[in-house]
Amino acid sequence: MHQEFLMGNAAIARGAIAAGLNLVCGYPGTPSTEVLETAAKVNDGNLYVEWSVNEKAALELGAGAAYCGARSMVTMKQVGLNVASDPLMSLAYIGVKGGMVILVADDPGPISSQTEQDTRSFAAYSKLPCFDPSSVQEAYDMIGDAFAYSERYHTPVLFRPTTRVCHGYASVTVKDEDEFQHNQPEGFVKDSSKWVIFPRLSYQAHISIEARNVELQHEFSQYPHNVLTPEKETGCKKGIVSHGISETYVQEALAGKDAPRLLKIATPFPFPEELAVEFLEGLDEVLCIEELDPVIERELTYLCGKHHLHVNIRGKLTHDVKNAGENTCASVAENIADFLDWERPAQASLDPPPALPVRPPVLCAGCPHRASFYAVKQAMKGKKAVFCGDIGCYTLGNAMPLDMVDTCLCMGAGVNITQGIGKIEPDTTCFAFVGDSTFFASAITGAVNAVYNQAEMTLVILDNSTTAMTGHQPHPGTGRTMMGQVVEKVSIEAVLKGVGVKTVETVNPLHLEEAIETVKRVAAEPGVKAIIFKSPCAVLIKPEQPAVIDPEKCTQCKRCIKQLGCPGIVLQDGKVTIEQSLCTGCGLCTQVCPFHAISTGGAN
Amino acid sequence: MQTNILICGVGGQGIVLTSKLIAATAMANSIPVMSAETIGMAQKGGSVFSFLRLGDNLHCPMFPEKSADIIIGFEPAEAVRMLPYLKDGGSMVLNTHPIMPVTAALSGSDYTGREMVQYLKQHVQHLMTVDGDAACKALGSPKVLNMIMLGLAIRQNVIPFSIDEIEATMKATVKPQFVDLNSKALRYE
């Protein structure tokens, strides 16, 4: 044992490796990404690591490995589980041989997600055991338990930290290498009565799953990370139950005070019934402090009915705790104060400060997506057109002054949404924008759908040769793998032509005139056609010399600022200026200036 | 004994590394440490903050308002934004050099930072200011702002380490050719 300062996600990866992990795969997504990245970084060559094309592919790959007796882990964010839910629901019936942990990071807030869905609810729906760590140390310790339970019960298990655990850092006690477990997979043993899903098998499996989950309810009542803490002051008839990071806020709020009876739930499903009943007995009132769904609150309400306990269960359903967004130290301290009739902790009472500048996320200076959006915007000027966006950095194309994202729903949705709009509004020119990584993850089927069903649309691929939003992970189009191999790139153009898109034109969006002409020409063609805007992510390339403004020629018309909204063009003492520290010399503004007042150093 | 530290500023100023250096020094001194920072949509130019806690019986990496023993403010408006977290009588080290929001040109914002510094002077009991831009120029590198800020923060005697201890961690972290420069920055007054 020794101490290290680790991020929660790193602790999860390290804990899994210490538990004998053989294979890890996943799809990037905040706040889960660093789990797989850490595993790749510390890989001594004995671990297979891959970024799969999407979460469904990853989960199926992980299942195959676990069928062989390998210990496998699949990583994703909560909305990724929606993509992987088809194999997940069936795999719950089939089961596994080696330990298999599906790591799903939830994002209360949401801070960087489309939904506030709760994987604990998904656990109950899929009937799979779920582990919910509340700290970085617990994440390290519990990931090993998750593998052990998975293997003992031959079932995949869910492991669901939330953002604050994933991205929190702490000094944690970790195992030395000689304490690591090692798992030698036996290999795949053929048995079609076990590995081939049929209605009869599913019926039998359903019976076993229900029996197993009852057993796990007993088992989890003894699980050391489910903790019942007796009240400090005898006679107090109130109790507080919590989970995850919120539980640490409860501890924080009660530090040094007469705490009531407390319960921490680290295994929300199957719910540790005996422990919960022991907690409830003798209490009048219980406050449930949860993030996302009122999972514990519903369980306790149910248990009170089942066991005829007269306990008033309060929480989100009774509007005592907010039902959306993240909890904070402060919000939990207030919830507890209100519940226990304590005075609320003092908030800062400062004079109102001067108006604070807002710093919204924007496309970076030199981002090629800005040029792509601008080219389409110019080409479609005065025409009735719709621009369906997708998930990635380029969602930021919705901001003024570009204003080029009319819809955004989920991974790969834009290509299909634009078809739907086109079927109802045939006079609208329909565009879908999708990044290269999202294209491979989930837009190829949409392209096939468009071709087959005679859609009228232009698919615009914003190809910056990386998965930029989540921190530049490789994907099939990059020619690199997480095992360090250089492999043949999957060509987006070849894929599109292969599925029947007749016109596929590739153009550098930073060559503005050519880009605009290409859009005009391609959009006017009938049927499904595609434009690949190819230019690398500005963060990954060595910047060129910053642009220069000729003060003789600049009339201060501010067209560059108003048209592009590039952070690299600023006003200094009222004058248009290039911010030297940000400008990458991409040259887009030089092509927008009507007075040719801006030039790039390299060009002259 | 616990010490709560809040470091705030704008993406790209070296806040995360500052936080890591303090944490690593705590580890070297066998002091338990927890931290949390903004990650996610915040790219270049976004508000960044890092909560850092040192000491025993830590439960969570974040702390509520009025709990920070010291705020290390890398940017005036960001320091004002996080001021509610400062304890009554807490300390602040402030870089007075403002960073314009990347959208300032578009929105026509007239932010100068001066009104923020004024506000902080009125509301912070122990305020130590430095023009980080001028200090970096004096030291000959725009990349040492975080060491200047960290050195000033250590000298407020709130964080339980000496400059020498921080320096030892820094030496193990930065490339050898930058050690002298960073040592100077840590001792900049």
C-alpha cells in the first residue's frame, strides 16, 4: 500500500488494473473519458485498450472478452448507455464468465451533457447490480468489489460515479504492484445453450435474475460501503440518507455537530433492504439527499409500506430537496438545517459586485469549423435553409454571430432530423453538420437511410481529424489506436461513396471562396450529396504567424468581428486588433475583410 | 487543522498546475489533500477555478461559501466572482491584470478590471496585489505567472508550506532548463 494523489477517473482505472483487468474499451464522453486514457497510459502491454467506434460496439466487445473469462471494463458517459442499451438489456439475461464492469459516468447539472438521466434507475430497469462510489478512495476500493461480484454472480455490473467523483482529486491509498490480482482468461468455451439468446433461455434467465437479486439484497445489507451510522444524540427520531458525492456534503454539513442517524447507500440496486429497515426502525422522519432521480426515496417509501413502518420519507418527491441540477455543500447544508430545524448556515452577504464579464464557451481562434459554418452561411444567403447540428465542439456554431445550428439532439441525430424536415418542407434546403468522430460513431446509418429513402439533403462532414470536444481521442479516421499502432485510416469519402452518395466533395474550409462555391454547387444537386470540410483542429497544429492589420487600410468597419466572432480579433482602445496570443494565422479574416486590410505573415 | 484554498482565473493561466504543485507538496509532507476543478466545456478563455483542501478529516473536495482561507485570484473579475467563498478575514492574492472575455469585441463590453480591483480593495481585509503582466515582463517570460502568484500566496502564511518546500516540488515537475526562472518567479516581490 502507498499513497498517491489521483483523479477519480484515474483511481478507477488503477483500481481495475489492480483487480486483474484484461481488456478495457469505451467511447469518449465527459466525465468518463480519463478512465480509459489512464488505463492506456499505465498499460504495461498486458492490457488491451481501445476506443471503440461507439458505446454499443464497446459493450459488445467487452462482453465477448468476458465470455472468454477475461475481466473487462467498458467506459462511457450516461447518454452513451442509451446507445449501448440494446446489448446491455440482453447481456443481463445471458450473463458473463469473467468479471465485467460497465462504467457509466453520470453528470448532475448537467455540466456537459444532454440529459440528467440516472444510471441507478437504468440499473433497476436492466436488473443489474449497481455500485455508486462517493469519493475517489471509494472509487478505487469499490471497482475491485464490482469485479468480484460480477464474477461471483456471472453478471455484468454497473459502476456509476458522478462528475464530482470522476474529476475530483484526492490523496488515496493504492495497492503496490505485488498486491495486484492477475486474471488468466480460460478462453471461449462453446455452449450454445448458454451463449445464444432464445425466448426459452430468457424465461429461465429471468427467473434466476430475480432470485439472484433477492440474494444480493441480503448480501448488500452486509456490504461495508453501505454504512449505517447511529445517531449521536439518543432520542433523535430523524434520519438522513444519502449517496455518492452528496453523502460527503452531508458529512461536511454535520461535522462537529449532533448528527442524527445516517445511512449511506453505495449499492442502489439491488437495494440493501435489511440494512435500510434497520435504519428506518424507530424513526419518525427521514430526509433523502440524492442527485438525479429519487431512487433511494422511492425504495424507502416502498419499504415503509411493505414493513408497516410509520416513517415520513422526505426528499425530491416532497419538494424538500431540489429535483434538478447538482447538489452542493451549501444546498445540502440548507436541506439539513431545514429538516433538523437548525439555523441555515450564513451565506456571504456582499454588496452587489460590478457587472462581471461573461466568458461563454466559443469556437477557438483558428477553428476550421468557423470557416465551414461561414461558408455554408454565405452560400445559402437569402435561401430558405435548415442547418441541423450534432454533438461536438461544432455545437458551438449556434452562437452569434454564426448562428448556424438550428437543431441538436443526440449523437448522429442531425442527419436524420434534416431528412424529416425535408419530407414536410420540400422547399427547404436541408443540411446536416456532423464531425468526423460522430460520423463514425452514429451518422453512417443516417446516410444510408437518406440514400435509400430518396432524401434531398446535403451532409456536411466537419473533418478536423480528431475527437476534439473530449480532449482529442483517436477514431477510425485518424489511423492511430490506443495500443499505439499506426493503421490504415477509414476514409469518410469512401464510406459515403460506398453507401451510394454520388457526389462527395472535399474542400479546405479556410479557402473561403472555393468553399462557398463548392457549397452552392453541391447543394443545388438533387438527392443526397456530401461535402467534407477537411482541416485539422486548431489546438493540434503548430500555429502560423498571427495575422497583421494594416492601419492605413482598416476603416474600423468591424466586419471581421461581426461576421466571424473569432476570439483572436479584439477591440483595443476601440480599434480592431489581432490578439497575438490567440491568433493561429488561419487567414479566414483576411478573406472576409472588404478592404484587404488584414494579411497573414506567411502569405506576404 | 484544515486549510481551504481557492484558485481562480481564466483557462490558459496555469491554474491547474498551481493546484497540482500545492497538492504534491502536501503529499510530500504527508498532509491529506483533496481538490476539484472545472473541466468540461471550459476551453481556452473560460472561467477556471480549483478548490483545494489540506488537512485531516476531509470529506469532499469542494467547500461552501465563506470557507476559503485564501483565494489566489489570477484575474480581477474571476476573483470577484469567487469572493463569496472567502472566509471573513481571509486573505487574497490578486493579479490586477485583466483578461478580456473572448466575446468582448462582439458584445462591446468595456471591461477594464479596474472596477473589480477597487471592489476587492473595499471587501478584502488582507489583499495583496501584483501586476502579473508587469511581473512576467520583469522576469522575461509570460509563462511564470502561476509561480509568481504561488510565491506570493505562500508568503501570506496561510498555506502550511515554505517557499523552499514548494520549490522542491517545482524542481521535480518542470524541465531542468526552466528551474532557475521558476525559482526567481516564486521569490518575486
